[in-house]
Amino acid sequence: MTAAEEHVLLRTEGRAAHLTLNRPKALNALTHSMVRRIDAALTAWEHDPAVETVIITGTGARGLCAGGDIRSIYEDVRAGNTASAGFWRDEYRLNARIARYPKPYVAVMDGIVMGGGVGVSAHGSVRIVTERSRIAMPETGIGFVPDVGGTYLLALAPGELGTHLALTGARIGAGDALLCGLADHFVPSEDLPRLLADLTARPVHDVLPAYVREAPPGELAGHRPWIDACYRADTVEEILARLRAHGSRAAAESAGTLADRSPTALKVTLAALHRARGLGPLERVLEQEYRISCAALASHDLAEGIRAQVIDKDRSPHWTPATLAEVTETDVARYFARPAGGGLHLAATAQEVPW
Ligand code: QUE
């Protein structure tokens, strides 16, 4: 068995085809070979008349997927290599493919679903959350910027909730994921085995209604007033000033979180979200994220952030530049330039594919 064969289990059961992320010691973090294997399975199942529904789940008790294999990215950056660009190319292409997949793609977003895990789930057509769901785009904490279509999804969230989630990397539960448009249905985790068993015999849209329950209420709806008031600003400096001036504990806590994040990542993230609002389809936004990711590969903060959060786990990254004031508009603009190795080009929509 190759590593990819072990790390993504493929099986069909009746009418359902299962993708099971199976790297539980790394919280199912996605490697390049896992991305390629998922893509190959989607190709095979797309043309297999016996397959009616594709389902993605993760093994282990902790959840679907913690993100990308950022240890490999760390080693790549440290060695001055750019293999990670090839990983992102295939990963973002897969994210777009999931969004356009012609069969129901059921994502079981149970437990931890972060970064790359959001990319292989939140673009699906049937996104299920449970009482255990913990969803986040935490990239600014590793000196990176929300990718895998995260800036597309968060730019579409109500008001400025997506700006808050992208900048702070805050984790949300099921109710808030539904509110923010990252998920469609709440199903209690204890009912998932029966739901998946039913999908072997019947279409998802027939089966699902009997399992869907009202989600426990989230927290963000009650925070909309200060989130919208503070985050609807043109600069990170202005957002931080408004959060500090607001006077509520919640706003002060968010200000504290932002103060710990990479100043460069914060400014690039805000610019990426604002630009995403005018880019149109997911594919255009993924192309922008690819330019940003390639630029981040040459940055100081990405390697330092991964070191501090995942390698050494000292949780005290030394960002360079260390303050927002030192990050210039020219520094930010560099993240939106065409990469030296060429950009990513994705067909805009299924309709625009020329056949
Ligand atoms: C931000 C991230 C990631 C992260 C922590 C962050 C991420 C990721 C992991 C992760 C977690 C556990 C593992 C692993 C990677 O942590 O993307 O290999 O075992 O994959 O603050 O974006």
C-alpha cells in the first residue's frame, strides 16, 4: 500500500462512494499525494453510473481535517524550494472541482475542520455539521492567508462576520457555520452512521430531511452589531482602533487576538477579502489566493509561524515586520502579483468549459 492509498481510503457501498481521510495522527492534514488521490477518485466516480453520491469523512475521534501538511511547507520554505506551489495548484484545482462536481458531494464536517479541511468540504453541495464541529480558517496565526477558497466563502458571509473570522482565525461551531454559509444542515453526530447507511440505497435529497435537526444557537448573531461596526473599515489599523475603543469584552478579546497575528498576514488578508468581493466566481478567487500563497512562500512569517505553532509549539512567533505600521502598501501589493513560476488558471464555471 502506498502512503496515498493508506491516507485516503476509497470504497463504494451501494450507490455511495466514500472518500475517507485517514491520517489521524496528523488530524488528517492533507498531503499532495492525498489531494491527487481524491482528484483521481472524483474522476473515476464522475463517470461511474453506479455512483450516485460522493461522501467525504475523516477517521479518528478528532475530526475531518486540520488543514494542509504544513510541516512539508515549512521544510520547503526552509530549503528555499517551491514544491509547495505545485501542492497548492492541485489543491485549489480540487477545491474548484468539488464546487462544480456534477453529483451530490456530501461533506461530513464533524469535529475539527480547518484550513485545507474547509477546502475539501465547504465547497460541496451538501455540507453537514454536528454538535462537535469546530470550523476555522486559522492561517493568519501561522503568517499565512486564508486559502482553499476561504476568502471566497468568507467574503460572502453576512455583514463583516467573514472579515472577523478571516483576521482572527476564530473557531466556530455548527450554528455559526450555518449562519456564515459554510454549511447547510445540522445532523447530530450520533445519527451519522444511520444517515450514511441510508445513502447506500437512496438519494441524499430523499434521505436527509429525516436526519436534519435545528442546530444549537451560535454566538455570532448576537455579536453582529460590534463586528459589523468595527470590521467595516479600509485598514487593519482602523479595525484594531475601533475594537479597542468599543468597550466590550468581546471586542477587546478580538483586538488581543489580532495583536498576536502576523501584521503582514492581517493586511494581506484584509486586502484579499476586499478584492474577492469584486472577483466573481470561486475560480477567480482561487487564482488570487494562488498568487498570494506563492508570495507567502518567499516570506519570513510563513516559516516562522509554522515553526511557532506546529514545529516547536512555543506559540510565540517573532513576526517580521513586527508592527502594522511597518507593513507598507507596496509590501501588500507584492502578494497580488503574478508569481515568477506563472499563475493558476482555472475554467471560470462548468459552463465555460469549451465542449
Ligand atoms: C494554522 C493552520 C494549520 C495549523 C495551525 C494553525 C494547518 C494545519 C495544522 C496541523 C495540525 C495538526 C497536525 C498537522 C497540521 O495546524 O493548516 O500536521 O498534525 O494543517 O495555527 O493553517
